[in-house]
Amino acid sequence: MFDKKIRVGIRGISGLLGNRLALAIQKQKDIEITVGIGKNDNSLQRIISGHWTRNQLPEKLFLDEPHKIVRQVNRSQSKVEFVPVDQANLKNLCDIIVDATPPGCRGDKWDRIYRNFGKPVILQSGEYPDGVLIAPPIVPETTNLYRQGDCILSGIAPLIDPFREILKGVRVNILMQYGQYLNDYPTSQRVNSTYLNIELANQIEDELGVLLPGKHVVMEQLLQVPALNYYTITLHLETEKPISEKKAAHVLELRPRIMRCEFTSTYEIDHFVREEANAFGMEVPPIVVYDFHNSERKIKDIKVTAAIYSRLIAILPNIDTIRIISQNMHPLESMALTDKYAGFGERFNKNKSE
């Protein structure tokens, strides 16, 4: 079907985000993982303990460790053969690299490697403020080093983009997962605490300002609660000219990555939509917009409330970006293709299929 697949290398392939990204890419028919780079830590068990089948493993697996450690890992198991990363000719092995390691793990060594690589690199975990920010469908100028927008930006950008041409400003309220480590499993602490994260709120406000130059951006509130799988985002979009609520809802429901529903809780989304989809081997889009008033009344303050499924939202934009950068594909076309291969069935988004 495709003349040539996009060859991707993943640094941190055995970590939580790298593992999820690799499994998601395996569903994409025009992309293949040709390089996997890991560290000799507990996460490596995902690869050497049978978590992955041999067909799922990348063609080349490298360890970012001294040669002595690499030899020890190879002697300790027979499933895969690792090669020291300093022997990798990444330029010949892949077209693009996604760095899925936690922030702060790049350092001078990997800066040099990426400069020598000379091809696009996506910093999946952000590394704020390094690299040029990208959050599909909002795409910046061409560069070598990109900073992939985090979970929140990946959820907000698709909701704001349809209205960018008429947008004056946006006010943002967020309820999200609390966790000490961006690249680790969320804390299992009992849900009896609410956290204010002023630093993160300021960062998201700054990042939205980068995505929306010339627009007035205000982060009104950001609250964090342990043990949430969903984030709830409420946007107040102030527009230059009035638009009907019905039209605004219709514009959103036609966009990739977004589903509208009439439910009023994430519990209902899980148990009346996601569970049914999973039973048919499908998924539902990670951005679920709670239904608008179906009114022709024209307003200049559009309120959008959405539930963002955290287990999917941070992974898919990387796949979008891979196509956008490597093939100069239109962002919305890339997002639609990612959604199709990810298995988002239209039967679970009635508004799109009617």
C-alpha cells in the first residue's frame, strides 16, 4: 500500500511512554520502528521477559550503557541481542527519532548525537523550554528539534484550532492527574487531596501563548487530584465575531481525535462507550466533548468542556508529528490517519456517522 514506510527510532523504548508509543506505532501501516534504544533498568524487562513478541521488536536494539554492561545483559538472557549505542549509525537506520525518556535525561551526549543525526527529533516529554513546540494540528516552522506538547496541550490544541482565525482569547480551567513523575505510573494515593500547581499552570499558559501568538491567554485554574485517568478541561473561547453554539459543536465533531457525547461523567464514558468499543476490538477518541446546547443563538464566548483520556492523548500526537514532519502531510490528514489505524470506530461517535 505504501511505497516506503517511515522509519522511526525510539529512545526510551522500554519505558512507560516509549512502550505505549511503540505499541501504538505498530498499528500504523505506513510507519515502522527500526531502532529501539533503552537503558539497563527495570523497564528493560518489558523487552527481555517476553512482554513483546519477536515480530514486535525493532530490527535494531541498542543499550545506552558501557560495553561491559551490554555484554552482561546479553549473557543474562537469550531473547534479544543488544548493541552498545555508540556503535549505532542512526542516520542510516531511521528517518526520525522520538525521545521518550523523562525530562533531564538528554544531556550533552545526546545533544551531540542529535546534531550528528541531522534529521528531525521529537522530544516526547517536552523538555520545556527546549526545541520548537508542536501540538497537532498546530504546527510551527520547520526545524530539527521539536518539543512535543504534553498531555494538556495535546488535548487543548485540537479543541482550539478550529476557531483560531476568529479567536481573540481563551480562558482555561483544568482538573488533572497528580503525579510526581511525568514518565511513571500515576500515584495510587487515595483521592482525598487536591493540589495546586502554580508552576505547571504558568508553564501551560506560556506554552499556549506560543501556540496562539497575538491571542489573550489566561490560565484561570489548574487543580490536580490523584488517581485520575481523565483530565477535565473547560475552555472559554472569546471570538472576534459571534458564532452559534450549534455551528461550534458541528465544527468540533467533524475534527479528528474528538468525539461528542451526551453523558455528563467520565464513568459513563468508560462504561457505556469505551467498554463496548473495546469489546469489538476498537477504541474511542481520547477527547470527548460534553454536548453543547443545540442552539442557533450566536455568541462571542464559546464554552467547551471536554474529558481527556490520559492513557492515549500523549501518544497519538507523536505519530501525527512523524507524518507531518517526514512527509509534509497536512496535520488534519495525519491525525485522521492515526485515528483510523488506532481503531477509533465511527459507530461509537454517532454524530460523525449520521
